[in-house]
Amino acid sequence: MIMSYIKVPSCLILAVTPANSDLANSDALQIAGNADPDGYRTIGVITKVQMQYT
């Protein structure tokens, strides 16, 4: 479903990935790489940088 949106050349792709996971195996980056192989429209966003442990 998402591919129908991100294949459009005029859209930007936000590839959101948690910081505590392996970026090389990120599903978001793999899907973005399929739609935008050169990476001109892709912005990587890393979340959960500070994890609070209680």
C-alpha cells in the first residue's frame, strides 16, 4: 500500500527507524531504497535516542 504513495516522484520519503535497532536491516530504509534508489527524496529519521530506564 505504501509503495503507491512513495513511488510518486514529487513526494518526500521519511524513513523512521528506532535508534535501538540495526539500521542496516531497517524495513523503512529498505522500502525507501526500492522507491528511491539514489536517495534524493529520502530523509532518515532516528527515534528513541534517549531511553529512560526506571
